[in-house]
Amino acid sequence: MDCFPTLCTNRLILTPLQLTDATAVQQLFPQWEVVRYLDNSVPWPYPPDGGLTYVRDVALPAMASGREWHWMIRLRAEPECSIGSISLFDQPGNHRGFWLAPQYQGNGYMREACKVVNAYWFETLLRPVMQVPKAALNHPSRKISQHEGMRMIGTRDGHFVSGPMQVEIWEMSRSEWLAAENQA
């Protein structure tokens, strides 16, 4: 995955996903606070080889084909320690997803990671719009989208690890993102 850049913020280093990250995914990901608002395609209970299977068989092949971009989120102060993951997807209506280990939530790390990943989406990949689906009850994720200046454009029925609920679709155009960045 040499063509995928490492992205940096004041407090974070986002490293391109590698097979060696499967162990960290397996340790951090299978927690109810992380998975409950994810699509029910995520197996639950999470299997003992779930991290390896996902990284090796799903994420890395999608990265190699240019359909997805995945990064592990690390603290600059502890670069050997992963705290979560953030991804971009070339899928209609689903362009970004993320998760953060519960002990790191509430510190603004995901807002910081989203900002640099959004820049990659709009400035490097030159995508015209970002649409982000999320569970209606996922209030922390909604706050991130609101903070970014996204607007909710619709809802639909969805199925999550925690059961059926409404999906909210949040959107921001490239021109809106660039205008907001120029004001910052």
C-alpha cells in the first residue's frame, strides 16, 4: 500500500492500513460501544479471527483496487498504539466511516481525523460530494457531521448490529467544504 499517504494532525498520525494492523483491530474493535451502530454486516459476536479476515480479505483488496482508503488512527505521543480506524469508500451514498476505542472517545480525536480525511477526499481525490450514513441514535457521530457543516438530506430504514433503526444520510459538497476551510 505504498501509494497511500500517512496523514498527520496536531495530535494524530493516520497510517495506511496494513496486514499487521489486524491484531490491533481484533483487540480494539469488538466492543459493544464500537459496533452497536455499525451495519449488521459486521459479525456479532465478533469472531476470534474477525480482524484478520476483515483486513486481509475485505479492506486490503478494496484498497488495492482503488475503491477504499483505510487508515489506523494513532496518537502522535504514542505512535505504536492504535486507537481506532477511519475509512473512505467509493460507494454511492456511503463515503466515510470510522470507529474509535471507547477509552479514547470524547477527546475530539475523531473530529481531527475526519478533518484530514475530508481534505484527502475533496482535495486529493477531488470528489464532488461526501455522503455519510449513520444510525439515527448515534448522537456523537451526528455531532461530528454537524460540526463539519454537513446537512442531513434524508432517512431510510437500516439494520445495525444493535437492531433495526433509521439511517440518517448526511452530506457536504466539495464547494461547501472548501468555503468552510477558507473561513477557518
